[in-house]
Amino acid sequence: MENTEHLTDQQRKYVQHLAAGMPSRAAAKAAGYADSYARVAAYRLRSKPAVAAALEAIRQKGCEMAAYGLAGGHEGGGGRV
């Protein structure tokens, strides 16, 4: 994952869960934030430039891989994002 050198482990886990399709609050809980703090943590994390950049990098990579697959460059599907 690119652009994650300035993230804590907990922030990195949040980004990974969010990129996998989890709702923001669930991603915060799965990353280890307390139930009582997950909503606030999710809001604050989404506004951090490093978190937004890491999420965008993952999404961009996914788009590139999807376009590559659609162009016939990857046979059989099942590739990892």
C-alpha cells in the first residue's frame, strides 16, 4: 500500500477495512477503536490528509487493476487488489 508511511498501525488497518468496503464506523471498530469512540474516530480519520491519500492510492490501484483486467491483460480473474 502506498502513502502509508505516515499512518499508525491502527490508521492503516482502518484504511484497509474501509477500502475493502466496510462502513466507516465499522472499519474504525475493526481497526481497534473502542465502540464508544468509533463514530468520532471515523469522522476524524476521514479528515486526515494521510488517511485520505492512502485510501485514494488503494482505490486508484484497484481501478488500474480493473482496467487491466477489462483490457484482457489478466486471464481468469481472481487477482488480488
